[in-house]
Amino acid sequence: MKKLLLATTATALMAGAAFADGHAKEVKLGIILGFTGPIESITPMMADGAELAMKEVSDSGMLLDGAKVTPVRADSTCVDAAAATAAAERLITSDGVKGIMGADCSGVTGAILANVALPNGVVMISPSATSPGLSTAEDDGLFFRTAPSDARQGVVMTEVLMEQGIKSVAVTYTNNDYGKGLADAFQAAFEEAGGEVTISASHEDGKADYSAEVGALAAAGGDRLVVAGYVDQGGSGIVRAALDTGAFDTFHFPDGMISAKLVENFGSEIDGSTGQHPGTDSPGAAKFAEMAGDAFDATSPFSPESYDAAALIMLAMQAAGSMESSDYKAKVMEVANAPGEQIFPGELAKALEILKNGGDIDYVGASAVELIGPGESAGNYREVMYEGGEEKTAKYR
Amino acid sequence: MDVLNALVAFANFVLIPGTAYGAQLALGALGVTLIYGILRFSNFAHGDTMAFGTMFVILVTWGFQSAGISAGPVPTALLALPFGIAACALFLLATDKVVYKFYRRERVKPVVFVMVSLGVMFVMNGLVRLIIGPGDQRFADGERFIIAVRDFREMTGLREGLAIKTTQGITVITAVIVVALLFWFLNKTRTGKSMRAFSDNEDLALLSGINPERVVMYTWLIVAALATIAGTLYGLDKSFKPFTYFQLLLPIFAAAIVGGLGNPLGAIAGGFVIAFSEVLITYAYKKVFGYILPEALQPDGLAQLLSTDYKFAVSFVILIAVLLFKPTGLFKGQSV
């Protein structure tokens, strides 16, 4: 019996070694995004962005001496933590992915990190999870994001408002992780800068009537109303009621509200309002759009961030000379930041070459990546203003 | 002057929105209460009946708009209203024939009826989404305001503004007309009287030769009219979205029960009680107090009794209190 056991183990070991050897030239990367659910309209372009980077690296034949990169897609559903965890589990245990590009929404990203990535020791880089809570989540150095934390958006909002001389605002937020996280981050930043938040009240999406909310906001007063909600949901209802009752004339809109729909709904009624959403004028974005061509819409939200997330995983592998998460996780910050040669989209082959020869790179990519603190994007924002019924770019910061 | 400012601020943020919302709830609750009083079950499909009727109004409105027909300063949807009511009535009568009639003949318990209406609700829910889609639809046109904030400030020289939307005005006026018509119908006409007789005592009514099928038919017709009008007014004032109409069911039932199920007067009172309790208790009185109180007494905080997060809790606390102390509702309806 003992012999049989030994023999079996030996065979299994050898088979395993042979298996690993045969696939040394293939690196599988997981793409886990909400292909069904509330953000299903933007996830296909995000996955396309990530796969573009993988194809570029595969075609160059430079990664780890000619390894091919194969993407494996899985559905995070954006809202169902159990389904997302199961999908990630499958990617790691049955598909054997070496890194995960994802997940997308903050809630499922935290669930996958805690339940799957951490126990299995696999690196994950999210292109779009923005909750400030993820900055302090336990991650063993495995979790990064190419999207900025909403704590950063709170600071940017404060700067925009302060520059306009707005010292007192009322805040209303949609009652979920995104709205609450952003409203709290903003309030902390704004008060630290010497501003006053007269009231911070939540609103439920899809409700029958918002006059009670607007009544309270109006009574509290303020120079401007900050609406941290969704344009397709209660956010527009609040703005409508605030305009109709004359409670507020101008507003400030964070990323959830900025959309063509906002202008369509309110036109010139919101003239003088401001807002901001993640965006950059770095040359990388244009190069990325050029590379994508007609294959997919490269300006779709978080598509550039997805390209960058996938690129960072592969560049870190090259820098570490290994496709194992435990080896390359320490290299992610190194390749993303200075010093070194700046790398834009389409230059991944050059970057791999430099890394192979022991050089340094500073990955800029499509979204001007600069990783700070616990491995999250420093965040570039596009400040917008509304004039004559149109949305205009004020500047980038 | 300060007292005037306080009054205007109060009217702008509490009185006017509360009155319009109350009128919308009251019309919805009237439909629920009629069905409960005459057909003797709680109709869970009422919110979706409103959505169904409103959907037809919107489709006809779009037709009118593209044909260049408009009603001048008032919304075109008012012209389309009769078509919506007709379509909704046809649908309700068909539902009654196909679904409810069978259970009525079987003389099933009211709770079975409630479950049946739940099924009807899901079907209507799906139909509305299939035909017009789950998204927001905007169909309001005409003048937006009777009085706009800026005009009011210029007119009066007050610091506080007052806005009355056209839709709010229309809502209240229409509600008054509809309620007056309904009471005249119930109290003065032969059919109305037979409906009330049927509601008071079914067996006695049958013995005195009242045709039950006729009563049922008229009830559905009136319910279709009430639901379509309530839904259209609500859609004009806010916006049309099938999911929101489904959610309207809760405040509408709360209104009907608070007022006393089966009692039309109670439904109207209940609608306003629910609407105003939501707004009054969660309103921050800082501004109003700021105008009328001497400086020493002015509140530092917002002077808000409850945060707006709790506005639904408020209506349900009132509902529970009424059920505990006056199970038949404020206006002596049938006990639940």
C-alpha cells in the first residue's frame, strides 16, 4: 500500500512537472468583469482593452522568452458577491490563471480579493473599483487598481469648488457604497480645506417623490448642491426638484452624474454648474484610441484603465522573470512608476526588451498611470463646466 | 416681511409639493378603496394598472405631438387622457372576464383574490415593460410653470421664492373635479346607489334585484379612470418609469388603510396624511425659524425632527398607530 501510494505520488509529480513544462510558454490571465448586470454596457469595451494589451505582448514574443498570453473571461455580475467569488475560484483552480485583471465594481472586487485572491496568493489589478474602503483592505501586496480611489475624487472636488470661491455646500448622495463613500470622502476633504458642508443627506434611487429631500437640502442652504448620485436614477430627480423649487441654481456633479443624458435632461438650466470625472489629456489616451481603431470604442469609461491593468501584470512578470504572483507582485509598483523610460500604449514590446536587459521603465499607458499609497492610481480628472446648455472641458487635473 | 418670507419658504418646500403629492396618492387610494369596498379584495395590481393606463396616454400623446396637435399651455397628455382611460378600461374588463370572474363564481376567500391580483400585477408589469420599456419616459409639454421662482421674487420683492408648476396646478384641480364627480355619481345616480348598496350588504343587494355583474363592470370602469388619471398626473409631475409606479403601491395602500379601507372620503384624507407626514416631519425648519424667531432663539442646527432617510418609516409608523388604536381607519372603513 505504501509503495502504491509512493508510486502514485511520484507519477503525479512527474506528470505535473511535465505538464508545467509543456505549458511554460503559455500564461493565462483572468478577465473578471460584470458582463451581465448594471454596467454590462461598458464591460465589453473594458475586456477588449485588456485583451488588446495581451495580444500586443503575445505578438511581440518578448515576455519570459516567448510566452503566449491567453485571456480567460469570467462574469463578476457587478452585484452578486457569491457568483463573482465562484467565477474567480474557477479561474484560479480550474483554468490556472496567473493574475486577474478585475474585478469591476467595488463590492464584488472586495469579495474576490478576500475570498479568492488572498487565500490563493494571486495578483489582481482592478481597472474600475473606486471605493475608498479598498485602500485599507488586507491584501498582502496582491491588490492594485488603475482607477483612483474616491477619496482622491473628494480632494479634486474640493479643489474645483475652492478655486471657484465656493465655501459652503449641501451634499446629497445615493444610498449605496459608492454614494456614501464619495460623500464621506468629499466632506472630510472639504472641511479640512476650510469649507462647510451644511447637510449630507442620502436619497433612495427610483423613489416616488423627492420633495422631502429637496426641502431639507434647501433649508440647510449652501452656495451649491453636490449631487453624488446616478444620472439615470434619483440624481436627476433631485436636480429637477431643486431647480423647480428654486432651492439651488448651480450644482456640482461627480462622475456618476456626468453623461450626455444630464445635458439632455436639463440643458441650459444647469449653466454655471461644475463637475469632474476620471479622464486624462495624456498622449497615451490618443495612442490607445488609435490602436483600438474600429475594433471597439476606446473612449468608453475604464477601457484605457483595463489596458493598463493587463499591461502592468505582464510587465511586472517580465521584471521579476517569473509568472508566479508571489514573485512578481513586488514589481508592479516598480514598473508603474518613475524612474525609467516612459512607456505608452503600443510600446509594450520595447518595455519588455528594456526589462529583459535589466533596465527601468515608467509605465504611463493609456490613463497616465501613477500608483501611489497602497497601489492605486493617483488619479487624473477632467474638470467640466456647463455653459449655454453644453458640457465643456475646463481643464485636467 | 419676515413672516411673509417664512410663509413663502414653507409653502414652496412643504405646502405645494405636499399638496400635489397628496392629491396623486388620494386618487390612487380611491381606486384601491373602491375595489376593496365593492369587490372585497386588496388589489395589488393597482400600481401597475396606473402604469398601464399611463403608458397608453403616453403613446397617444406622442402620436398627437408628432401630428402637431397640442393643447396650448396645458400638457397634450390631457387630450390623450380619454384614450388611455378607454384602453385601460378595456384591459381591466378583459382581465375581470378571464381571471376574476371565475374566482367570484367560486366565492373564494379574499386572500385568494389578493394572490390572484398579485399574479395579474406581474403580468401587467411585464406587459408595460414589453411595450414601452423599463426606462424613463418624458411626455410633459406646454408651459412648465404657473409661477416661476424668479418671477415671484421680482413680483413681490421677497427674498424667498415660490414656484407653482403647471403640473401641480393641474393635479390639484383635476383631483378636485374627479372627486366631486365620483361623489356625485355614488350618491345621486341609480348605478352609484346600487354600488353602495352592494358594498354595504351583498346579499341584501342581490335580493333587491341589483345585477352584480353590472356593479362589477361599473366598478372596473371607474377604477380604470381613476388609475389612469392618477398615473398620468404623477407622470406629468415627476416622470414615467414602470418601476416607480410599482413602488407607489406602498404609499397608496398606506393612504387607503389610514383613511379606512372602503371609505372614499378616508382615501382622500389618507392620501394627504401620508404625503404631509413624509414632508412635514423630515423638513428642516431652520430657514422658517430664522425668519420668525428673534435672533437669540434661533436654532443652531437644522431644526429637523428626523433625517429624510426615515421618511418612509414615518408613514408606516402612522399606519401602525392607526391600526392599533383605530383598526377601521380614521374614517370608519371596513376593518382589515
